[in-house]
Amino acid sequence: SSCVIIEAPTSSGSALAGGASMMTQELDSYLAVRRAAGFQLKKVETFLRGFVRFNEGQAHISAQTAIEWARQGSSPPQRSFRLKTVGICLPA
């Protein structure tokens, strides 16, 4: 399985708080690559864009943020899909 970590880097390489625009650009790039590989991603795109909005104002994506967002799902299957869609990878 693949992992996606979307961060908003500054010119110095550190994450920038409020970097939703950069995260949106990174998401657009990710979706373009996946679509070029033949994936349609309609449902995934909707959920990922919702997550980027939810994460707005944060310096980076954390597991806690992903869990909080996933908890907003209306059912256990939707909560599971939300976590799988975000695809958080944490450093060991």
C-alpha cells in the first residue's frame, strides 16, 4: 500500500502553519499522478479535499488529526475508509 504525507514546506524546508494552499497543490499533484496511472479517484478526491480543509491552519498532518477527522464519519465503514484514504505514514 502507498502512503501519502502532504506537508506545506517553506523555502527553509520546515512546515508552514496555515499551508492549506500548499497542501491543496500537493494533493492536486498526487491526484494527477494517480489519474495518469489510470485511477479515477472520484470518492477519494472528495474525502482528501475534505481532509485538507479539516487540517487547514496546521503545520503538518499528524496521526491525531487524521483520527479526529476519521471520527467524523457517519458509520464505522466510513470512518475506516477515511483513515485508509488519508494513508498516514508515521516515522518509526
